[in-house]
Amino acid sequence: MRSTDGTLSAQDLELLRKGFAANPAYRLAQNAVTRVSVDDVAINREIINSTDHSLSTLLDDWKVTNQERSGRCWLFAGLNLLRVGAMKKMGLKDFEFSQNYAMFWDKIERANYFLEAIIETAGRDIDDRTVAFLLNEVASDGGQWNMFVALVNKHGLVPKAFMPETHSSASTGRMNSVLRNLLRQGAKSLREASAEGVDAARAVKSDILEVAYRVLCIHLGTPPDQIDWQWIDKDKQFHRDGVLTPQEFAARYVGLPINDYVCLVHDPRPASPAGRTFTVEYLGNVLGAPPVTYLNVGIPLMKDIAARTLQQGEPVWFGCDVGKMMSNEYGVWDAELYDLSSVYDTAFTLGKADRLIYHETLMTHAMLFTGVDVLDGVTRRWRVENSWGADKGKNGFYTMNDSWFDEYVFEIAARRDALPEELRVALGAPPIVLPAWDPMGALAR
């Protein structure tokens, strides 16, 4: 007899045991999955064998980058997008902007952003949900397209050689734990100082930022304020640009009009109407920069804009839920890549909207589209440049079947003039403000 008070009785447990033991398919699945990964058991060989890695439009002829053990995907994807034009302009086969330089300024700007948020919310209870969220998410590595643009606009860029990777840029965990300790301690001091007014709190903030800057210099190195830039191109020709500030270097070698780009998202939740702009409370890094703003559109339009951009010779920055239905071994993403329903004898029925609502999906990673396969006007596959190094996927690149785009791609950065006129007009509407913990802000966490 089953329990009537909600507890698991001995009879309940016996029924579960007998139910499992009575089915030979369950025992067979147990034998397999206790020996190897469930992904090796559930993988759909038909999809693997039928996924062609050739595409009608392919842009990349360069090596992938590697973010190592850090959450800098959004910076890597942004810098990978910008390096395409820089390589062409300088006549180089291989080039990287310094990801460490960009991260240094993101960390100090984000520390300031966090401390200002603490001052602004100092009158709320410490258990207020927004305050709790701010304290929980301090010193994250993640970020968004608008945050990347804000860093480039304010701090410029430098070649990787002028601020190379360090132990802590490639493995941020320990550095971040020190920053979290420092900034949470600072939050306590700021909340106490705020009783004497904003000026008093900001005086305390200045001291905290001095220590944060010191910590970052110790872990990442000191960012250069100027560089002496010269190089030899792929044809063995020597070039010299002389002494440049990072802002001057960016102005000279960033060929894309990044301030004209907008973020298009696919948020199918009933409370998120299409054709409207959104922002997320306390999502940002550089105070005073334009807010992170999204325009909610349908997947067909997002695909169309991404495909047309690629066909015009430009890669596309995008955000997705990377861990779902992917294979590093085969370099493939497909919405049905793993037949988990057959392994577990159950149906997984949540659609994209419900997965967002019930915390089963969110944006976790940013990458570049560098190719697309289009047949009779219909997209079939996408080429993806990842930032996990050359030992993952196919030398660091992946093939995404179109079904995966539908289910797990959430965002692209696109030129404003790629939008239909009515959506360009919609960009001017005041955005709907989502709470700080909304999943549309997840990529920054």
C-alpha cells in the first residue's frame, strides 16, 4: 500500500525496486551506463553519420583560440569577431587581441559597477532578493555583447603580445575567490558607510577599488597605456605604426561599426512579447555606458539575419545553452543528438519557453558563427568557432544542425540596418525591465 502522508514507505521502495527489476530493458541500460558515459550509449549514430561538415558559405581559415579554465567566452567571441578585419588590414594569417587586457578592465569596471549597486541598495534589507543576488554573483567572468562594446569603447585593445595570458587569466577561480572576498567585505563597509551619505560611501569605495586594482595587477599584470606596434605580414613585409594608445590601436584596427550592433534574442516565454526591447536590472560593467538592451524576435528572422551576414563575409557573435545535445568528440550539435528517452524509458517534454521558466535552460556560452549551409533559401547547418582550443570538436570548430539553433540559440549581435524597418523603430521604445536574476542575464554570470 502506498504512503498517504507523502513519505517514502518501505512498501513504496519495494514497488520501485520490483518495477525496475522486472524490465529487462532497464537492466540492459544499467549494465551499459554503469560502464560508460550515458552519452556514449544514447548518441544517435544516424545523426553523426549524416551530418556533413561542408557548408555553402565558409569564412574561417584561421586557428581557434582557447579561453582555458575561465568564463571569458563572450570576450573571446567578441575579440575573435574583431580580429578577422584586423588580420585582413595588417596582412596577417594569425593574430589575437589580448583577452587578458580586456578581462583586466572588465574586472575593475565590474568591481566599480557592483560597489555602486551596493551603495544604491544600501537602504534595503540584507535579505532583499536583489541585494542577495548582487552578493551572490559578484566577480563573475561572464558578460554580454553590450558589455564587450563598452570595454572596447572606453579602454581600447592591444595585441596579445603586449599583455599575454597569465596563470590567473587562464584559470580564474582562485583570483575570483580573492575578489569575491574583497568585494563582499567591501559591501559590508559600504552599507555601513552609507548611513553617513553617498559621499562617505564613495570615499570608502575608492579605497576598495585601490585594493582591487592591486589584486588584478598581481594576478594579470599591469595593462599597458601605450604600445610600440610593428609587425611582419604574411608576405614577409615589415610595417611600423609607432607608439599608439590602446584606444588609438582599436580605432585603427577595429573595422566593424560595433556601436551600430544590437542584440537580438529569442525569448519565447508568454510574458516576453516579440518586437519589444528588454533590459535586465543590474546587468552591466562600465557605469555610464549604454545599458544592455535586447530586442525580442522570432527564430526565423534571427536565422535569416545571421545567414545573410555570413554570406556577406562577416562572422556572427551569438549566445546559447552550450551544454545541451552536443558532442566534443564529433564536433556536432543537434536537438536530437542523444536519445535519452529510450535509455530512461520516459519522455522529456519541456519546450524552449518552459525550459526557461523552469530553470532547465539559459544562456551559458558565446561563440561565433563562421559559416552556414543554405539550400533553396533554407538554412541547414551552421559552422561554429568555439574558444575551447583545437583539441575539442574538429580542430576547435563545430557543426550545428539547424534543429539545435531552434532550441538552444538565444541571441545574436546584428547590425541595426539588417532589421526590418518596424523593428528598427521598436528599438527606440523604452525597454521592459526584467529582474536581476532573470535568465536573459545568465550569460554575464
